[in-house]
Amino acid sequence: MINATESPIGLVNSTNTPPYYVQLLKGELNRRKSENRSYSLRSFAAHLTLDPSALSKILKGEKSLSVRASLNVVQRIQFTDQEKRLFLASVAEEKSRAICDMLAMALNPPLTLTHLKNFLSNFEAMEGPSTEAAARG
């Protein structure tokens, strides 16, 4: 399986390597494709109850997986218990890094009301509407 040793807790790193959860999703998609040539990203998204466009962006690193969606994913894919823990920890670590980055920007002088409003707006948008709701909608 994937070696998760790139960051202090081994799940996310500062290089261009995708987060551990993205690597696991890509690996699972590739495994399914190798078993069935006609298996598609759309099929995988339907299995995960995610919007196909959102899943595509997640796999490309253009969007992050919400915590709610990550809980759903680990219930739908037969990962080992260890993979499930690492998958969820990887999502949590990515979210925590994003929050730290936003805090650092918000606290960088000069701190104005506009900076705080932008920070709160970005923070609230991080989880946004759930990707599984978009798939149903």
C-alpha cells in the first residue's frame, strides 16, 4: 500500500504529492478500472454518492474532500481499518492546514475588519454544501 511518511504525521506534505486520501481514491479507482475496463469516474462517483465533477476536481487536487463526504467514502469502500483511519486523518490534516494558512493570513498585519470578514467568509466556505447533496440534487 501507499507509504504515508511525507509529513510530520505522514499524511500530507508540502510537495506536489497529493494527500494520502487522494492517493487512496486514485488507487481504488485504478483497481476497479483494471477489473472492469468500462468502469468510469462517473461510476465511481455514483458508488461514493459524490458528484462526478466534484470527484474529478478532488482527484486533480483542485478541491478538497469535505469531512462529511470522507465519512461516507470510508463506509462505501472496503479499506482496511488502518486505511480508514489514515484516510480520515489525511482529510482532517488537510483541513487543519487550510485553517492555519487562513489564520496566518488573517493575522498578518495590518489586521483590519475587511481581513477578518474575508477570513470568516473563507472559513465558512471551506465545508460549503456537501458534495453528496450535490450528487442527489
